[in-house]
Amino acid sequence: MNSLREEFSRPRQELVSSIYSQLPIVAIGNTFLVVGNLLAYHEKIDPAVLWSYGMAAILLPLIRVLLFLNYRHHGFQHRSLRHHSHILQLISLVNGLVWGAWGGYVVVNVPAAEVGVMVILQAGHCAGAASTSSASRIGLVSFLIPALGPLIYFEAITGTRDGLILASGFLVYTILAISSSQRIYRTLYDSILLAEKNRQLADQLYRYSHTDSLTGIANRRSFNSRYDELWQQLESTQQAFSLLLCDVDFFKSYNDSKGHMLGDECLRSIAIAMREYFAGTNAMVARYGGEEFIALLPGVGEARARELAEGLRQKIHDAGMPHELSIPWQRVTISVGLASHVAGDGISQNELIERADKALYQAKGKGRNRVCALPSENPMPDAGSAAVAGTS
């Protein structure tokens, strides 16, 4: 239920965001319309009424700008999506009431021949609202009906032909604007929903292409990408960098004796153990291929990397997964090859992996279930050994 609610709230959040993005434009447009009305009727309207209308109509754009700035700064952190929607709808309603009161007052108190400017500005205002506020159907209706309702009513009760024509025209205009806004809203909603689904699909495809399907940890493609990024960071920050290349000892005999299903389960257990061991750190664990795993340790020099490698080896050993053909331990173990690099030692990315592979070969040649390292040619203190920590 929660995931379904989130699926539908994200498009609505985008709709609210789109309304906020329009607020500065709406504020500027409203200000120009207010100025136009003031210039057109400053000699024809009671100064007190004119002053009240001007203050109210100018205050609303200012509130819109403040709301926009608050949203830009805080987003949806301090208020819920519903709260944001209600605020925007309330502003639309108040704005509609102000403009409706102005339109009704002009129709009643200004000769019919001189209301044309107000009618044109009112129509332009509503057209602009239909184009900028359709992302909120309730908000748009909350503006259009109060803004045009008094104008339609007072024109209709004049009893003149021109008044009836104008009232009928604005009534049709209101209906068409609301109907059009419904279609615009649906188009916006569907496009946002489609964009969200495409984004989710892209995320899923990315995860599938960068995640090992068997173990659930990063695959070799993801490792290569992250390795390139970390290498570039190393060159710019002069930090140490280490690799742990791990191989499950006697895995072929484990697979042959227990079957591929238990073999797969063994690899999953190793992956989970490695992920838990480096949890909460900036280390990256990946399946390198077959029964081989690799850990990237940025900011970790050789001494600390050896401690971590030994702790990982001990963790797998202490897990006690039975493996009767693993002599003499009779349990699943791993061998670890360690290679470290610091900027300026002349080692390339491929050479560092080759050094880790050679160290792994040494560990297996010396009896397995151990850690071996090829010493760094230019050892330096760890630049960020606190960044990676394990449990032994």
C-alpha cells in the first residue's frame, strides 16, 4: 500500500513543483495587469477602493514570490505534499476573490462604455492562469469561478443586450477554460507518470547491468566503472589505494561434491559476508568472476589493508561452512591477494590488478586460507584508513 501511495504521490509532487516554478512568472504578469487597471481607472474609481484593490493585488504577487523562494530553499522538507497543495489552492482562491471583486465593482460603478479595458485585462489574466495553473485543477477552478463569477452576474443583470452577450461570452469562456485545463492536467500528469516509469526502468536496467545476478553485489562491469573513478580521484588527492582479490579455496571440489545449487549458495554466503564486513564504509565489494571476489579500498594503505584482509579471511573461516574436501580445515575458506598503490609509484590500473592476482597466486601456492601481498614500491602512510573499517 505504501509503495502504491508513493507511486502516485511522485507525479503529484512534480505537478506541485511545476506550479511553484510558474509563481515568479505569474507574479510578474499579475503586477503588470494591476498597473494596467490602476492606470485605466485611477480617475474613475473612488480612491479608497482603488487603493484597497491596488494593495491587495500587489500583495498577492509578493506572497507568491515568497512562497517560491521558500520552496526553492526547503522543498518538501518541512511541509507535506498535501500542505503545499492547500497553500497554493488558497492563494488561487484569494487571488480570484480579489480580481472578482474588482471586476464586479468596475461593472457596477463605471459606465458600460468604459469597462472594456477591465474586461480585456480580466480575460488575459484568466487565459494566463489557464496556461500556468492547469497543473492544479482545484487551484485553477478556485481562481476562475471567483474571478469571473461577479463579472458574469453583474453583466447579466444589466438587462442590456451588450451585457447579456458579455455575460454569456464569459460564461462560455469559463467553461471552456476549465475543460481545457482538465485536458492539460491529464496530459501533464500522464507525461510525468511516463517519465517517472521511464526513470524507474532506467534505474532497474542500470542495477541489472551493474549487479551480479547470483550474489546480488556489484558485478565486474560496476567494478570497472568504480575503479576508473577512484583511480582518477587517487591521482588528484594523492591518497593510498588498495585491492583485495579473494578466491574461494577448493571451490571446484565443493561444487562437484555438493552440486551447483549448494555451490551457488556458497558464493552468495561469501558475498553477504563480505558486504557485511565492509558495511558502513566507502569500500566496494564486487564479484570479479567465477569464485573470485574483489574489494576496492580507497584511502587505505598496505598496512591497514593487510589487517582488513586478514579480518575478512578469518570471518569466512569462522563462519564454518562445511567443506569436507578442504584439507585440513574441512570448511570453506578464502585466499586473499593484496596490492596497494599510491600516486607517483608508476603503477597503472591494470598493473595493480595484476599485482593483486600474483599475490593471490602466492597465497594459494603457500597452502591457501591466507593473505599474501606484494609490497608497494613506494609505501606511504594511509591517507584515510579511518574511511574503511572491518570486523575480524
